[in-house]
Amino acid sequence: MASSNSEGEDKYRRYIYGGGEKNTSWKYGAPPNYDVVNKLFEEGRTKVWPPGSLEEKVQNLVKTWEMEMFHKTCFSDYKTVDPEKYRFSLNGRKPISLEEKRKLGGGYNSLLQTSLPEEYRCYNPADETAESSHRAFTTAFPRGFALEVLHVYTGPPVIVYKFRHWGLMEGPFKGHEPTGEMIEFFGVAIFELDDEMKIAKVEFFYDRGELLGALLRGTTTSQSSSDASLSCPFLKNTG
């Protein structure tokens, strides 16, 4: 769990550039660029962790994990997780494998699972693909959706931390006009690492309504955000 990245890497994420990634299969054809969301993060974060601190290491691990989940297409290219052992769980649901997560549509769909009846779902993962969900959120948040770690309760091998996600709604979402407001939500997560310091299990606990409710505050329009043009050709600004 390194505290800083080698030369040529993103400031907060490993395993994007360098010789170790020369054969990596990228979902959008090229490595993601996080310059825009890094600026949002640096301008809006409430904590600045000392270099080498446990909090900085955990924050960078989470950002790197998120990058791999959203942008690498081959499980064998993942370096933060053990693809065979890895399991993901949201709000106490049954843990699922990488393959099961992919069948849900990966990305936002796995993070926005719900037991609400379908008629009450303002965002329905069952109707979204990985591409349509990513398009909806990167359109709503053209500068990205930043992440910071607020507190680390325990260190490895079982990491428990509190986090904050935020972004500026400067684009439409599911037929709702942009409000320009900052949207944020908070949660707690558990990352279990194996003997090789790779992630074997992830659990998240948060209220998806805090995010989705805020996205629906804008005036309704006839245009769906799914059809809006993207500000980034590689759908890059996540995390």
C-alpha cells in the first residue's frame, strides 16, 4: 500500500502509466486522465493528509481501486485486487464476484443497487448498461466526482474508513436540468487485504438517495441526460 506514485503516474493513483501497463486493455481505448477531477479534489477537500500517513495511503488505494474498476476491462490487469478472491458488497447485500459485478453493469450500477420497487426507482440499475450509467453521471458531473477519506478507523489488513464523495452538477441528469450546486454524500467502507496486500473484499455502506435525490432537484426537461453529449471522450472524471 504505497504512499506515493512513481514518476509519470497520476498524483493519487497508481497503475495507470509505465511499463507495467503497456499491455493493459483500457475500456475507452486509452488510460484515463484525472487532471480535472484532481483539481476539484484539491479545491474542495476538507482534509490534507501528511505524505506517508495511513490516511494518505488508504485514500490513494481507494482512488486506484476505483480507477481499475471503472477503466480496466480485463480482470488480469487489476493490480489492487486478487481477481479470484475478490468480493463486493453494498449495504449488507450478499457479496458478489467480479464476474457477477460485471453482469450487473459494473461501475455505477453495482454501487447503486436498490431493493425499491421499480416504480419508485428514479435511477434503475436494471435498465442501465455500464456505458449508459457512466454517460449519465459524467454528463451530470463534467468535472468529475471527487473522493476524500475523512477518517481511518483501522489499518490493514482490515481497513475501515469514512469517506466523502462530491461534485458540481453542471450537466443534466435523467431529464433534469443542471443546478450548478455541489452534491455530496458520505459513507463508510471496509477493505479487507490478503497476505499480498491485495484487496480481497470490499463492503460499502451509504444512502444512495443522498446522491440521487440531489440530482433530481433541477427543473425537468424533455431531454434525457443519457443522450446529452459528453465533455470527455474517455469518460474519465471519476473519483
